[in-house]
Amino acid sequence: MRNYFSVIKKNIIFIVFIILIIVSFNYLTDKKKPKKDDKIHEKTKKSLKTLDKNKKLEYNSIDINNTNTNQLVKINGIGEKKAGKIMLYVKNRGRIYKIDELKNVDGIGVKTLKEIKKYCYVKF
């Protein structure tokens, strides 16, 4: 009987040892790869940068004479550089009276002007 208990004791110690190995292995492998929460946090940071850019615009919602680059970047086909050029052009002219004047801005072609006309207007 004494021998029987010693075998059971050894088996229990062996099982506990195996469980410890499995738990420590899982712990070590979780440290190496990013956790799910970290991935979500990174995605959130990236999406916050583009949140304003991806926000839907309403038609004729931007007064071209009283806008900023953040609003212009929301328009399809306009990046930060083109938005900056448009803002500089409007600032140098004082104000513009027709949206068509923006075709004088370097980098604004027919397609971009068509997109700008959808979302921008000139307030008198």
C-alpha cells in the first residue's frame, strides 16, 4: 500500500510539472507576439490619423474661401500637397469668385476640379 501511494504521489508531481511547463510555454510565446489589444490599439491609432480624411462630405459643404487643409484633404484626389497649394492660391488672391479659378493651381486638372466642384462652393 505504501508503494501504491508513492506511485500516485510521483504521478501527481509529474502531472503538476507538465502543467507548469505548458503554462510557462504559453506565457513565453504570448510575450513574443503582440497581444490582440495591442493590435487593436495600433489600428485605432492609424484610423484616428485618417478619421477626418475618411469622413463623408456633404455636397457643397466647403466654402473654398473660408476652408482649411483638413477639409480639403477629405475630397477624393486631393492630398496634403494639393490642399496646401489651393490654400496658398486662395490666400495670395485674397479670395476667388469661381471654383473654375482653381484650375490655375499647379496639379489641379479636369478630374480634380470636377471633384472639387462637388463639395466646394464660393460664398459671396
